[in-house]
Amino acid sequence: MPQYKVAIVGAGPAGYFAAMALQNLQTEELKFSIDMIERLPTPWGLVRSGVAPDHPKIKTVSKVFEKVANEPNFRLFANVELGSDLAIVQLKEKYDAVVIATGMALGKKLGIPGEDLLGSMSAATFVPWYNSHPDFKDENIDLSCDTAVVIGAGNVAMDVARILALEPSELDPTDTADHAIDAFKKSSVRAVVVSARRGPEHAAFTSPELRDLPKLEHTNVVINQADIEAAIARAGDTPEKDVKSNLDAMLLISEKEATHHERTMKFQFLATPTEIKGNGRVEEVVFQKTGSDETFSIKCGLVITAIGYEAASLEGIPYEKGKVVNSDGRVSESLYVVGWAKRGPSGVIGTNKSDAAEVMKLLVEDLGTPKNLGDITDVITHNRVVTQMHWQAINMAEVAAGEPLGKPRRKAVDREELLKLGRL
Ligand SMILES: Cc1cc2nc3c(=O)[nH]c(=O)nc-3n(C[C@H](O)[C@H](O)[C@H](O)COP(=O)(O)OP(=O)(O)OC[C@H]3O[C@@H](n4cnc5c(N)ncnc54)[C@H](O)[C@@H]3O)c2cc1C
């Protein structure tokens, strides 16, 4: 019976859904052994380091990942990085197929003057900082200003703005990094402006997230009713379902009676940022009113851009515009790509499931005779590999540490600390 070895690089949703698809494609005649390689000591990708901590339900998808990981044909090799610990050629030599599922971790740049001033950063830095990603634990995030501007019109922008505008004690029962909760409690930020280049009808927010906003108990959420009414008029009689649903949700917020809390989150549409100004650090953002010559500025001490992501290049893999070059997920002989690295930063977690399943079908179609030339254990030179067993120890320790505090888990933020919890 042919037994094929498949390496999946990246333990995020796309990697797990690819593994799941391979498990589902097995028959009496076709078997896979799956090795998943992850650069961090912890798996789950953005479900751990991206998804907002005040949305814990979304993270329950990790149960699906653990089910995949506990199948006998699956092995985890975390704390192993493609690029530094291993090269793609080594994987291609050892495996019948290699699946790249490394996502996208770099924030896109606006390309305007002042973007690199102190106090201006990407959501690709801010989000992993509050979510305990070990590479971002030492970021110096200065929250001593009263106004922050978040640039972008998608769910990441909304997450960032909401986390900044929340009453910080609301984060106590979440798995937000301790260092971030401390910083939010000391934060002077009281007004957060979410700025979108285009009108509300073009915003990439999703309506369930918008509908959640009025539930914030200690934050005024402000949307200008006239902006939404104008957008509804522009969208015409038959707007797309998602657009209608978004506009309905935004109209509801805009019609709500004003609340008077200390903290405010406000949406500013049709605002194209042209410059970030400041003497050594951010002092204001200059905007052009989109579609006109009119300019205006917002005084602020913090700017966070959430305008998309791109992938860092890995040697031996072709990239174009921050994505892996591919045709329906095929990259080159026996090399495939799934998830954000394939499609770019769009869709919800579930989008990666159907996408990975399609690519794995192609992978199976392409299979030749099995290679049987050894595996990753022949090439890894360090002895601090986090296997599924070590990860389970980390996972249990984090959950146990969170329990007395009423948190789903208390994440360790330091690589060494994580490895120690894994008994490595
Ligand atoms: C801030 C934020 C919030 C989000 N919130 C939601 C939400 O609420 N609901 C929702 O449905 N979707 C949400 N998403 C989208 C969702 O997270 C993505 O669709 C999904 O994570 C993409 O999966 P992926 O596996 O392609 O990438 P990732 O989740 O990024 O996983 C990639 C993995 O590859 C690893 N890796 C990278 N390079 C290497 C290497 N060289 N060697 C080994 N491993 C490597 C990374 O460490 C990571 O674990 C959010 C995204 C962001 C950025």
C-alpha cells in the first residue's frame, strides 16, 4: 500500500485544514504521514496571535486543529523554522510533497511621509504584541496620548480600535498578554478614530463584528448618520448582500442615542491619509477628503495602520507582490501553497478550509511513486523540537495558569518560558 510523506510548513488554520483534507482523502489504498513544521514553539498561527482576545469563541476552532493533530499519522515539529533550521530543498528531497502554509506576517505600508515616526506602527506589530507573540513582547508601545488613529477599513482595523477603546478591565477575563493589559490600564488613550479611504459602502468590515460594537459597555461608538445615508443612496436599490448588511449595521449604530462614556471609538470615512507629521514622534495625521481637494488633520500621538499584509520571502519559493506565485495552489513540482500565503490576507478562518481541501485534491492527483528517503528528523540539528506531546504540556500549563484568574489561558510570552512549560 503506498504511504506518502507530506510536509506542511506553518501550523496556522491553513496548515491544519490541509492536514485534515489529506486525512479525509485517505483510503485503504492511499495513506499519508503528515509532518507539520512551525517556527514558533506554539501552533495555531493567527488563531493564537491574531484573533482578538475579547472574541474567545472564534478561537474554539483550535479544538478542530487538535483533533487533526491527535490522529496517528500526524507529527508536530514546532520551534523549527523553514529558512533557518531547514531549507526548502531539504524538505523536497525527503517528502513526496511539501505544502507552504506560512501565512503573511508583514504589514503593508502606506508609503506616505512620516510613516516611520515614533508612535506610528502597523497592526502587524501591535496585534501580536497584545496577543503574546514571543517576537513582539519587547515592543515599546507608548499609550500616553489621548487620541489614536487607526487607518484601515477591515476587521483588523476594527479589532485594533476596539482593543484600544475598551475599558481595559474588560480584558481581565481574556488571554490578552499581561504586559498589554498593564499598558492598557495605564493608557491615556480616550478617543480612537478609525479612518477609511473610501465610503462606508466599500468598507471591508463584516457585519457580525459591526453588530457587536454597540454591546461595548464603556465606550461611545460614533458613526455619522449622514455618511451612512449618503452611502445607502450611492449603493442604489440592489446593493450586494454583504454591503447591505454592513450598511444596515452601521446605520443602526449611527441612529443609536449618544452615550457619554469616557472612551470613544469614531469612524471617519472618505479620508485619505497623505502625511503623518510630528517632531521626532507622531503629532498629527493629515488627510485629504477623498474625491476633493479639501484637507483636514487629526491631532494624535499614536497611528496604527491596518491596510493589509504581505509575506516575507523564503528562499527557494517564488514570490510576487507579497504572495507565493502559484496556479490554483501548485507552485512547482511537488510544492504547493495554501491559506494567506496563497490567496493574500482575505477571508475568514473557514475560507482556508475549502481552499486547502481543493489544493490537497490537486496534490493527490499529482502524486507519483513514494520516495521513502527519510524525513525531517534526519536534518534538524537542534534538540528543542516542540512535538505534539510537548505542545500539550504547554497548552495544559497555560490553561491551568489561567483558571484561577478566570481566563481561558494565561499565555507565556517568552520562547524560553514556553519551552520550559513544554519540559524542553
Ligand atoms: C489581527 C487578525 C485578526 C483576525 N481575526 C479573525 C477573526 O476574528 N475571525 C476569522 O475568521 N478570521 C480572523 N482573521 C483571519 C485568520 O486569522 C486567517 O484567515 C488565518 O489565520 C490564515 O491562516 P494561515 O494558516 O494562512 O496563516 P497564519 O494563521 O498566519 O499561520 C501561518 C503559520 O506559519 C508559521 N510560519 C511562518 N513562517 C514560517 C517558517 N518560515 N517556518 C515555519 N513556520 C512558519 C507562522 O508562525 C504561523 O503559525 C484575523 C487575522 C488577523 C491578522
